[in-house]
Amino acid sequence: MNLTISGHHLEVTPALREYVLTKLDRVTRHFDQVVDVTVLLSVEKLREKERRQKAEVTLRVKGRDIFVEQAHEDLYAAIDQLMDKLDRQVCRHKDKVQDHHHAAVKRLPA
């Protein structure tokens, strides 16, 4: 799995990097066929009161790219909400990919 964590108008500190890695462990625990992960953390300065922290993830799995973004006043809260969304989408993708058909008992070889 290739992992890229970058910041836009923001320096990615080791604490932020470690926080993102611990949150991504939950997603990779559900679905282990992740090829590439790109995380972009950014700060949008609209006005001082409306300062928004934004987190985006592009997750490449076999056959599909999953993109999720979330904005919040606090960057850690944005990362938490982002990983919740990503986890739901990965679980939904996993359900679609899995073969839910079972062989009938009559058709099994003896």
C-alpha cells in the first residue's frame, strides 16, 4: 500500500501524520486490498472567524477509486468525520465485491 500525506497551506507535523495513520488502520483492517492512499490536509482562510480545516482522501482499491472530503473548524475533528465516511464507503464497496452466492446443498459433491 502506497501512502501519501501532504498539506496545502499547512505543515504536516509528525503528530498529524501519526493520527492519520492510526485512523487509516481501521479502514485497512476492514478491507485489505487497498492499492494506494492519498491524503490532503488543507486550511482555507476565508475570514478569521470562518477559518475551515479540510481533509480529503483518495483511496484506490482494485477496480475503483473512492474519494471522500470533509471540512470542520478543527482539523482532528475533520479527520475523524472523514474516516467515518471512508469506512462506510469501503464497507459498502466490500459488500458489492463479495460473492454472496452459496452453493446449494444438493449440488455439493459427495
